[in-house]
Amino acid sequence: MKVLTRVTTSVLILLLSTVGLCYPQSTAVEIHTVGIEHAVQGKFEEARLEFEKVLRIDPSFESARIALELIENVTDQKIKKETAILHFKADGCIIKRQWDEAIAECDKALEINHKFAMAYIDRGIAYVGKREYGRAIADFNKAIEINPRLPGFYLSRGIVYSYKGEYDKAISDFDKAIDLNPKGAMGYYSRGLSYQGKGEYDKAISDFDKAIDLNPKEAMFYRSRGAAWHYKGDYERAVADYTKASDMTRRYPAELTGESDTLDELDGAKKVTPEEGPKRITMLGTIKVPIANIRQRPTTRSLVIAKLRTGTQVTIVRQEGEWYVVKFFDDRLGWAHETIIVKSE
């Protein structure tokens, strides 16, 4: 799904460091960043006050809660102050997308305490940023081995599995996260994205409904539910959700909120025309890449409406430049770039 591929790293950062996708709650994000800056300098009392402010604004802001627990562990001498500072430095690097620097800080922390689970999580997030997913999963596995009771750890690993198209593994992780924290909206939202990736749109909508019940202020929940209605062909409900998401994010910059994408999707839901094109052809084709994105329009910025695996057979029905309109399972239509398909002559 587009939402899934677009926010993988950002969702991990939302869960376990500081940059959130809850833009209506951007004040909490800004305050959290100030807390990180204090913590990096070892000013833990000042940092604690900022993290407490964050939780007053948004009680579900998990990274602030983790930061407070970490400071408490330093106070109780359960971990060294130096280790905690290295963690916060890694978080600061992740905020800036400085992946190699974040990994270096985590390595230092693990030299001091090889059982410090958060260092594995932070390093895993950095590996996601570098698109080294195998290493990311290995670090998340280690964190879960050390502390199997934190739902965010399962969410992190599940998001990477989902991004890789391993939806059943992802759903298993999200199930565990929900069991550990049934009031956490991100567990339901993330599982919904995986069901959506599998084409199980009714299950996806049910999970998005639950996420919205738990956190009705999150625009991306409405965007994803709108996409699910869109894929099911219920354009009226899709438009309603896309409009809601657009209204919620309109007061924030489009490059942060993805509003331009929401408006594209809204327009697409009102008039879905992937079958239109200047050149009509009919031939079979086979997907040749591990995971192929099938899009709503002939551009890489367009909404991903399906993901097809290597070897999936499609029917090419039209061509426009480097793009084909393809018909795939259940006679659905979408756009595919010519580089991902082998044509059968």
C-alpha cells in the first residue's frame, strides 16, 4: 500500500523516538524534541518535565513514556547515565535522518550494556532508514528476546515484515502488540495496513474503525480507511474519509502531512479511470520483480492499489508511454511500469 511504504520509517520513529505522524498533535512532537535535547546534555530533570508535558497533551505518545521510564531507571541506578545519554543521542540522530550516526551511538551503548533493548530498537530503526531490513529485523528480534513485554517492539518488527510483503508474519506481530496493549491505536492501524496489503479489505476496515475509535484525531487512519473503501469500489465512503483526512491536515504543510497525496486520492476516488489510455493492446505479462506496485495513475507518486508478487500473471490492456494498464485478479485494473513486467510474445 502507498501509505504503508510511505510511512514505514516515520511510523517506527513515531513509536520509539520523536517524530510523529500525528500532525494535529505536532505541539507534543515539538515538546518531545526539546526533551530529547535536554536529555542529550544529561539534563534529565529538565527532560523529564518536557516528557511529562507531552503525555499531558497526548497520553498515547509512547516514546515520551519510554523516555520517562529510562530516566527513572537512571535514577534507580538500573542503567548507567552514559548509556541513557547515548540512547537519546541516537534518537536525535534518527530525528535528523542521520542513520549512520545513530547506529554508531547505539553501538557505543551496547558496548556498555549489551542487554540494553532500546539500543537494538534504535539501531533497527536506523537500519530501516538505510533500507537494510534484514539487519533491522535481527535487531528487533534481539530487543524482543531481552524484553518480550513491550508492544512497540512487536509493532516495529511487524511494520518491517509488512513493508517486505510478509503480511502473515506482520499480522502475527501486530496481534501480539494488541494483546499487550489493547488500547493502542497503532496496533490496529498497522494490522489493518497488512490486511489491506493482502487484499482483505473488510478486515482492514474493521481495524481502521477500531484505530479511529481509539484515536479519532489521527488523519492517516481516515486516509487508509478511505483507501480500503476505494479498493472495494465504495467511492462515496472513500471520498468521505479522504475529505476528513484532508480537512484535518489542511492547516499543516503538505510535505509533512501528505495532504497533496490525500487530494490526489480524493480526486481519484471521484473519477477512477485507469482503463483510459491512447493505445489499446491485449497480451499477457508476468511480474518479474519480488514485489510490484500497481498504481492508480501512471506515475510513481500515485496511490498504490495493489502489490503483486513475482510470477503473478496479468493481462496488459493499454499502454501510455512507459506505463501499462494491467488487469489482474478479480478483473481489477491499475497502472504498472514497463520495467516490472515481462511481456509474453
